[in-house]
Amino acid sequence: MNNLSNELRATYQSGVTQPIEWRITQLNALHQLVEENKQALFDAVKEDLGRCAYETNIGELMNIKTQIKCILSNLRHWMAPRSVSTPLLHGKGLSTSHIIPQPLGVVLIITPWNYPISLPLDGIAYVIASGNCAVVKPSEISERCSALLNELIPKYLDNNCVKVVLGGVPETTELLKQRWDHILYTGNGVVGKVILRAAAEFLTPTTLELGGKSPVVVDRNVSMGVALKRIAWGKFLNCGQTCIAPDYVLVHKDVKDEFINGLKDTITSFYKDPKTSEDYGRIVSERHAKRLATLLDADRDKIIYGGDVDLKDKYISPTLLYFEGDAINNSQLMHEEIFGPILPIISVDSLEDSVTFINQRPKPLALYLFSKDDAMTQLFISRTSSGGLCVNDTLCHFSVPDLPFGGVGDSGFGGYHGQTGFDRFSHLRAILNKTTIIDPSLRYPPYDYGNVKILGYLAP
């Protein structure tokens, strides 16, 4: 592993990854990996996260296949030279200016445990589509899924160009000592800073997907029945362990009671008894379950639904808490990403107040607005900042293949998916092919300052 980046760089420099035929072959093989191993993937995720096959299918496998189909449909267009205008000064009509996407080289992909299949394969898809070699380091916490990927990837993909490294902090630390041409990291901000410091040693560009506290805002002018189902689904999918899951709700005071009572009923209709429901997952580890239990214990007096904990079973029930006034500011729930099935609810006097509340905090990875009011939608577009904004739904912007996915500020930087993903792992090289038919002497010494006006006319 000590020379892994150099080994892959030698492969990359041989030119094997550059042709579109190689890229298409690898993408089709990646699609085939998913199609031919569905049950094994379902079983591995069930073992690691207690997640049902249905959620793994819609939350991971369908997304991977959608992204691959999007890439294959557009790859030839994305790879093509992009013409730009050439000024008169440089021989417009005789000279040509192009942007040519070229691979970066060797990309390191470090992924977390919460979506242990889609995040590694999603990253690989865009890295190889851009003509790069890849090393993927999946999480040691989702041990069964990582082991399965380590088994399957060499069977389906070019093992000279795509490698898997298993292990924990020591292995990741060793990888970060090597020179990479780009690093894609998905995880938390603490580790993100470690990644960034290591990358700075080599001036390596990075893409950081860091999560954060993604708010839901519920207007009084809303399709309440639809909103309740979409919020509950987005929050409790994967037992709340989603980087863009709703983290807290700001609900207009006029519909607060309707919202809370409706959300309780919706959760009950979804899971009946969540502990015995086949559709409700588990927390990934006892350590993570203990962290969530500690958060609940600190605010037990605010719990209005749920709050059940079984650490041995890694079970935390869907839990709602209600905070009056400024009480939420004293809760640890507002000082870290919850990353579990715990949903604080706060009432606001107006949606303008919710804009202020959101803007006083670090920029989130996602923001969800439920409203029928177009003016309110425009208010949130113009006066808030987040990685993505989804109106009248949760999570689903992630699965629109042509929308870039990424954070801003504390929630990360650098998006991918669609053409943005292709460009993220490409160098957009500027090419000017200049004519020699004409060669005005205006730029050459000895300078005639009377030519400045002529140059100014020719330059735009």
C-alpha cells in the first residue's frame, strides 16, 4: 500500500483509461456488478445496518444505476472539446479556442458507513467516467459491506486501475501520506479537516461532502398530508443515518399542533411497532447508539413521541421532541449533527423568522421547504444558503442525476453528479490554436502607444 498511488499513476500514464471505450466498458461492468449481486448486497447491508432490502434498493442500488445510465447517455458529449469564442486580436475565424476535459490522474475515494454500497460505487463511476484511476477506502464500521466490495470490485472492474483498501484509521493515515491528484471524502467535518491538512502537503484538490444540520421548514400554506409522509420518510429512512436527513423542523405556529399530531400518526402508520417492524433499521453500532441515547437523556422532558432505547439491539425508536422559544439553543441536539432517528420540532411566528434562525447557523448540506407559496419559495432561494434546496420533498434532489450534489461552507465544498461530477474529476484544459496567416506587429517592440486604442478594440 505504501506505493499504491505511484503504482496506479504508472498505469494511468500508460493511457489505458483515456479512451471512451475503456470508460464505457468499466461503467457497464459496474452496472453489472450491481445487477448480478443484488441479494448479496442486500444481505450485507442488512447485517451492517439492519436495513431492509426495499430501502437499500431505492436508497442505494437504484441511485447507482441511475447515475451510471446518466453518465453513459452523456459521456461522449461531456468528453468532446468545448468551443469558446476567440477575440479578433487572436485571429477570430482563423484561430480556434477550446476547452478539452482531461483526466486528473489518480483519485482517492474515502467513504462512510451509512450508505456503504452507493457512496463507494457512485464515486468510482464518476472517477472512471472522467478517465482516472481510483483507490476506494470504504468504512471499517460497515465491515460486511466493505468486505463484499473488496471481493466484487476486482471481479468486475479493471484491477490495474481500480483498487480497494480495507482498514481503519492507520490505513487511511497511510493513504493520506501519498500524493493523489484528487481526494473525494464523504463524512464529518472533524475528519474533513484532517483530510484537508493532509491534502495541503501536496496541494491536492479535494471534494468534501460533510453533512451538517439540514432544516425542514413547514409553512401554514402547505399540503399537510403529503408533507407529513415525506418528512417522516426522509427522517427515518435508514434509521435517520443519512447526511441529508431532516435534522430539525421549524413549523409555523398556526399549524404546529396539526403538524405534531399528524407526524405522530404518520410514524405509527409507517412502522406500527418500530422495534418489530421489518421496515425500520438499526443504528450501525452500540457506540453510536449510546451517543444518541445520551442526547435523548439530556432532553427527556422535551420528548413528545418515542424515546425508547435498547443499546444491545442498537435500537433507538423514532423520537420527536418539542422545544418552546429559545430552549433549543441550550440543547446539545442543536450543536451537532444528530445522525439518528431523533427529530426536534420548533415553532416559529413566521417563515421570515425561520430564515433568520437558519442563517444564524452554519450552512447546511440540504434545506427543505414545504409551502404552496411561490413567493416563500423565492424568499428561501434568495435569502438562505445550503448545498441543495428541495421544495415540498426531502432527500429526492440527491437522486436527480443531472443536479450537482455537494455542500457549501461547513457542509463541504465541491459537488458531483451529472456533468458537474464529470468535470469535478477532470482538468478543463484551455487550448488556443493560433493562426500564423496573420501576425499584426501591434504587440511587438518597439511599442507605438498610438496602437493602444486599436488593441483595445481587437481584444474583447
